[in-house]
Amino acid sequence: MEAELTLIKQWHGLLSSYNEVASHLERELQELHGLSLSDFETLDRLRSREHDKCRMQHLASDMYLSQSALSRTVARLEKSGFVERSLCQDDRRGVYVELTDAGRERHAEASATHLAVLAEHLK
């Protein structure tokens, strides 16, 4: 019983730490760059891909967002001009998401803020 309580306390501590860092990231990214944490994470995942491009289903499997939440995030980023969507030529059911030049620029600007918050809270 004590082992279970220890695990639960560790889990609660982990969640508390995550929530603290995530809320600081959310606030700083929104105030300084007009991006939500989900927006930034989507840009960041795309930036790490070859040619800054990825199928939606692969992006969804890499992230903590549901398919519908990711679709809303991508739609918001597309409306802002940071990503473009296109149909997969090999599989017409598939959709690619690709960073635009504006998306690369916004990601580069926001990355410094992202790293600064992580360094402050994870040292």
C-alpha cells in the first residue's frame, strides 16, 4: 500500500511540475509571439521534420493533441499563414502540413522564448 501511495505522490508531483512549466510557456508564447503552446509545439514538430513537412496522421501520433484538437490548431496556423495544407499525391486521403516561410520565422522567434522558459524552470 505504501508503494502505491509513493507512486501516486510521484505522479502528482510530475503533473504539478508539468502544469507549472506549461502555464509559463503558454503565457510567454502568447504574450510575446501570439502563439499558444499547442501552436508552438506544432510548428516545432514540423520544423524538426525533413523539408518542414509531415502528414497530419504522423504529426498527431507525435503529439499529445487529439486528432480534432490538432486539426483546429493546424487550421488556426494556416489562417495565420504559418502552415499550408495539401493533399498527399500518393494517397488522396492523406493530408500534408508544411511550414511556410512565415511559420519558420515565427518558430525561430518563439524558440528563444521557449528555451528561456525551459531553462528557468528545468534547471
